[in-house]
Amino acid sequence: MSQQTPGSTAMQAPQGDAFENLSQENRRFAPSAEFAANAVVTAGEYAEADADRPAFWAKQARELLSWSKDFTQTLDWSNPPFAKWFVGGEINAAYNALDRHVEAGHGDRVAIYFEGEPGDTRTYTYAQLTEEVKKAANAFESLGVTKGDRVAVYLPMIPEAVITLLACARIGAIHSVVFGGFSAEALRSRIDDAEAKLVVTADGTYRRGKPSALKPAVDDALAHDGHTVQNVVVVKRNGQDVDWHEGRDHWWADTVGAASAEHTAVGHDAEHPLFILYTSGTTGKPKGILHTTGGYLTQGAYTHKAVFDLHPETDVYWCTADVGWITGHSYVAYAPLINGATQVMYEGTPDSPHQGRWWEIVEKYKVSILYTAPTAIRTFMKWGKEIPAKSDLSSIRVLGSVGEPINPEAWMWYREVIGGNGGRKQTPAPIVDTWWQTETGAQMIAPLPGVTATKPGSAQVPLPGIAVDVVDELGETVPNGHGGFLVIREPWPAMLRGIWGDPERFKETYWSRFESMYFAGDGAKKDEDGDIWLLGRVDDVMNISGHRLSTAEIESALVSHPAVAEAAVVGAADETTGQAVVAFVILRGDAVDTGDDIVQELRNHVSKEIGPIAKPKTILVVPELPKTRSGKIMRRLLKDVAEGREVGDATTLADNTVMAQIARSLKK
Ligand code: WT7
């Protein structure tokens, strides 16, 4: 085993009582005979993939995708951890998502049912979406964007987001989506890191019935000299006034709208970069996760078909994730369209104009596959089952979960209330809990709904062709009934190819903790059946409502405020959001502790620096922070305080009176 990375020194194998209880789950829900009989994949896939993993993926690549040039080698792993999949192959992602379905006679099939937050709707058939993407491709090219250029995308959940991504893919430009909830500052650092040439944005969107702006953040992000952006394309969405930079800014309607609808897609190398997506790591600076084309599309398409049991002619699929996250890339923009599915896209929040909005959408479009996050499910639980009961949810036949561990209570509620149409259905829909990451690009651990007997709370089994394991400190496989670290032992098609501009950080972050294995950063346990239970991150990464944030990132935002001398952030258990951000700050000597005012100011400051999702739920002003002799903050102890527990072993503190000082200051 090699040296631990600096950020990983505090990592501990998960243990404790809560963890032991998980293995006592013995409810099982086997697929119904009818479901199993009609399932698109069978148990045979596991054996087939085990027998020859590369051959299995080569078969999927050729069956699910259309290559303009066939590949000559399935996997080149001669220079780990830098993998090459489908070597020599050429493929166009947009052609696969669009044109080929039209050519196959499915041009009239609905690709997207769009439901705007104010209630406006739009429907795009495959033929119409293909036309829009061709126009956008021509428009971007006319603005000087060529193969390999980076395009930053800062858009709400509207069809133009999908159109933009596919138009970039079509011309070989690399998109870098920045979630619309991130601040101007976060946007600026991502635009600069990727050296984007074009930004695609909107005037704004709607949030809870009110217009909300996006364009001002782009203007702020570009307010400094030396940035690389030449043009900004602006979708008119909410009609708000915007500042206009003549020569730089262009309305979508004037550029894309006026462009030709003729555009021929050419194949790009299987390893041509498709996109960069920034995600939080253990240090302050977000990492630009790089994904390439052939492998990413193959695993996305395969998992979308197998895990959701997709029947593209009849299913209506709805993934509620925003396109700003990896789920919105893989399971909104790419895989569903590659597979020729019909999907719903919704712009707003679940509570607008009322708490039954989602269920009305399910009823209206007869959604049959719903993919969402545990935090949403727990929120609906809190609102009560009477709300979904007002809608007819009988169309639902598969339910997916992603983003964080789903607790067995939420799992059962999801099954009975949503999958069981409020108890009106004889056999509730199966739930697939899908574990994966921005880095893995596609789902890695999940039941197959027509094969696996599901277990509330467990993601259970690696997908066919995926080699996941749970290992101890030394990298040895743990026996059933034991916990450890989640690793991936063999390369997989949709794996990240690197961190943008930082190959060393790529090796160090993922490949140095254990020899020849990818370290995911998650703790996990194998139960007596060998099923995998995810136990949360073992590093300094937090998971707030399924969104990834690093403690270091928020700490550096806090200390950038003139009143703050030092800050430590922890993710404390939260009933609804999984974890909540709790910050401990030491104020500067000359800063006046104005109580609530300073706390409010600091919360707003974090929101401005990173985005509203990073706003600490609680900020506690303390006189000291618990540190080891080497100066490392012992977040474990702060977490005990934040979660209202007795403080654990503090013997390695440099100053053993610190925890008592903190306790005294918080009592005041
Ligand atoms: C982290 C990755 C994958 C899309 C959304 C999140 C946690 C993700 C599960 C799950 C338990 C999960 C892990 C992982 N996670 N899915 N089904 N059960 N934990 O992507 O932002 O890259 O975060 O989310 O901790 O490491 P991400």
C-alpha cells in the first residue's frame, strides 16, 4: 500500500452501533413473475460479464450505439490509471442521441415533455429536437467554437440546456455545466479553470412563482480582465431586463433561431473529451472531472436500459435531477436520448405552486419510471401521504434513488406510497437504489428490477461488468458481515479520464490510497448475503440533499470574510437533507460579536461565495477549535457537538481544555 494522501489522514473505517443495525434488515421484495417475464435484461448478464468483462462491454458498445468507425481494441490499460476504451473507434454522441432515431423512423416519438415552473409546456419530438441541436451546432460554430474548445453552460432546467449539451457534443466542443444555484464567484473560477470560449446562459428562470436571475452572475463572472470568453448566448426565459454587452452577448433566438437546420455530424475519437464537470473534493478547489465519449455513452446507455428496465416505445421516464449535476448529464441529457426514450423535464421545485406538483406531473404524463433523491422522498414523507394520494400514480412501474444512502423507512414509504399508488396497487413498483459518483460517470451498484430481490436501504450488487469491492485498511477484501472502504478493482467504461489540467491530483486522489484500485471515498459494509450497504463518505466531503460540498471549500469561503479568523465545517446528520452544514468560527480580535447579525452576514457571505446550497444551517461562534499537535482540526469532535452527542475521544488534542471551552461558549 502506498502513502495516504494528505486529505485522507483522518479517514476511519466506519463502525459503531448504527452501522451494526443495518445488517439486521431482512425484508426482501422479489420481482413479480410478470415483471421478471417482461424484463429487458436477465440474470444471465452477470455470468456473461464475469466470464469476459471487456467482451461484455464491447458487445454493449456495438449493440447500443452506432459507431461511424468500429473500434479495434476494447480496453487499453497499459498505462494505469489512464484508461482508453474502444480504441480506434469513432462516434458522434449527438448523432446517437438524435439523428439515428429519426433515420430509424422514430422522428415522431416524443423526446422531451417540458413542464415549465409557471405551467407553460413544450413538447419536442426526436425530429424537432434533432433540428434544434443542428441549429445550435451551426450557431456555436459561427461564433468560432471548434472541436476541443470549452463551452461553459449556466442554464436552468429548460430544453435549451439539453440542446446546448448535445450541440457541443455534436461539434466536439467540451461542455462544462455550472449548476444555476452556484454563485458568480463559483462560475468565474470554473470558467477560468477550463478557459471557456463561449458561455450559454439565460436571462433567468422561475423559483416558487417568481422570476429569478442568472445573467447578472455571468456578467459578474466576466467582469475581470484576462478571461477567455468571447461570446455569451442568452436564452430568453423569464423576460427580465438584462445588462447587455454589445458584441459579446447574443440572444439565443437571434443566433440559434436564425441558424440553418442542416448539419452533418462527424465521428469523434472514442476518447475525445465530452465534458468537464466540477465537483467538490477534500481540498478547497473543485476538481474538473473529465469524461470522454465512447465509454461514457456505452455504460450510460446500458445502465439506463438495465437498471430502469427501459421499454422505450412505452415508458415515460422522469429523472428529477438538474442538468447541473452528473445525474442530469448521464440520465437526462445523454442516456435516455441515446436509448430513444420519452422523458419529462421539469423546471421548478416540488412545492410550487403547491406540494402536489410532482404527482400532478406524474399523472399528467403517465410517468412510468421515476428517478429521484432520498432527500426529496424524506421531504414528501414530512408533507404527508395525503398529498400524493390526490393524484393517480398507477403508471409508475420502476422507482430509482440516487445521491445518498436511502434509509429503510424512506425506502418503504417510497415503495408503498409512490410505487404502490397510495396502497391502491396490488404489487408496488420495485425500487432501484443506484450508487455512483460524478467520477464513475454512470451507475455502478444497483439491483436489476427484474432479477434482484430488493432490500430496503441497500444498493446491493455491482452491475454486470463492474468490479466493486469492500476492503480493509490494507486493501484486503472484507468477509461478509464486515465493513470497510468501497473500491473499484477493474477499469469501467464510464470512468473519469482525469482531472482537468491536473493529472497528478487525479492519481493522488483516487489511485494512491490502495494499490491498483480506485478509492471512491465512501465507507461500505457487506451484509451476510454479500449485499453492499453504503455508509457515507469517509473523507472531508459532505452530502447535503445529495449535493456534494467539501468542508474545506466552505471553510475557505468563511475565512475570506474579514471578521473570521478561523473556521471549521462539519456535515451533521439531518433528518431531511441527510447532512446539514454546521460551521464553527473564531472571530478576529477586532471583530465585534454582534450575535445573530454576524451569523446572518456570514451565512450570506458563503451563499455569495459558493451558492445558496452551501449556506451553513448553523454557525457557532467559538473561542477555539480542537486541533491535534500537528495542527489538524479534529472535525470528528465538532461533529459530536453539532449532532448533540457526548464528545468522543479527545486525547490527541494539543490543548485538552478546548472542548470544554467550546461547550461553555455554546451554553451562553
Ligand atoms: C457521492 C457522489 C451519483 C449522482 C449523484 C451524486 C453518494 C451517491 C448513493 C447511493 C449511498 C450515494 C456517495 C458518493 N452517493 N449515490 N445510492 N447510496 N450514497 O454524485 O455528487 O459525485 O456524489 O454521493 O457518497 O461518493 P456526486
